[in-house]
Amino acid sequence: MRAKTLHTVCEEAHCPNIGECWSHRTATFLILGDTCTRNCRFCNVKTGRPAPLDPDEPEHVAQAVLAMGLKHAVITSVDRDDLPDGGASVFAAVIRRIHALQPGCTIEVLIPDFRGRSEPLKAVMDERPDVLNHNVETVPRLFRAVQPQCRYEWSLGVLRNAKVLWPEALTKSGLMVGLGETVDEVLDVMRALREADVDILTVGQYLPPSKQHFPLARYYTPEEFETLRERGYEMGFRWVESGPLVRSSYNAEAQARALAVPP
């Protein structure tokens, strides 16, 4: 990782599960640089004017996947609203190189919303990722306060259209809880995700990275997380991870292996 000057969201976002995931030969790579063009109030990734793209990044990521012997690679990115395609072509190139160098590795892409545009999403789906992930993060009422440059409709559109473009792909989305939403609002979002034919749901506790980030409203109890997990399965999700330390990529490799369509 250090030799190839790569970034992982495991480190940039201070994920509490980094040791467990890396020991299972799973890692989440952060591409398109380490500076985001958006300013979501829950996120620990820095914001500002990004540096130019590294043309060798797809090769470096694929070489790292090979060298680390990964069984499952998650590829995510900062938002790059400064790029015409939002960085979709780089996602596509990374998928191609991993397929070429480490063909046994399943690939999950955790993508931005691409501002609701279909062309960038098609460029990613044409490379046939095993899992297409895009997190809605919170309930519609809190979008403007928590992630002011994002739109709930864009997020649902990404998930819905991904299935249209590649029906055999697994789709996935995640929610943070504890930002001030009600349980009924969480359940409404879960229903909307199922209506968009999302297969995998993750629900985790929001933990503010600092006092400058969006304030914590409350902690959910283990019983509440279990109830959300049960309700998710009742709604028809094929896999639900729900717990205080659950993050988007938690148990990602197990999900892909268990649910993927056999070749």
C-alpha cells in the first residue's frame, strides 16, 4: 500500500473494523485521490480542490490487490464533481485491471451518485462488477443538513438503474443511524431500497469523527439494531448487516461469495 502511494477508506475514514477485514484479505481502496469536492458533515475524508488524476492508479490498485492476495476488493472514491464523468472511467479501468491480474478476486464498487447521470453509471456497469454499492447514508429529511450536495433521488436512481444495466449484479446500500432520524423514517428508506430491488443492506451507528462534524443525536441499542435486521429480512433483502460497528464494507467478501450468481 505504501510503496504504491495508495489510499484506503479503511484508514482515511478511521474504520473500526480495519483489523478484522484486512486479516480476512479484504480491503477498501480509495481512488481518484484523497480530496473530495463535496462537504458531507458526517465524513472524515478531507475536502477541497483535488489534485490531478494519477494515470497509473488502475495499475497500482490491481498490483496491490495481487500482492496482498486479496479475495475481495472494494473500490470506492471521493466525489469528483470536477470531472466530466465523475471518475467513472477510472472505476471502469480499475475493474478491468483487477479482472486481468487477479481473476479470482470478487470486486465491489462503492460509487458516488454521479449527480444522477446514467452515462457514468453505464461505464461502470459495463465492466461487470460483482457488487454495485451506493449508500443513501440517511433519511430524506436530513439530506440537506447532513450531505447538502447530494440528493436522495439521485441515490435511489443509481441503485435502480444499476439493475437495469446489469441485472445479475448484486446491489447494496447503507444507512447510518443516530443522526436525528426516527425509526419509522429508517423503515421507509428500507422499503424504498427494496422497491429499487436492492439486495444487501447495511445499518450502522453514526459516530462523529470530531466535534466539528454533524452532532450525534443518540445511540441505538443492540435490540434496535436486531429489530432493523429482522425487518430487513421481512422486506426481502437477501443479506442484512445491522449493528453498532457495521460499516459499508463489513463482511463484504462473505456477501459476494454467498449471493453471487455462479459463472
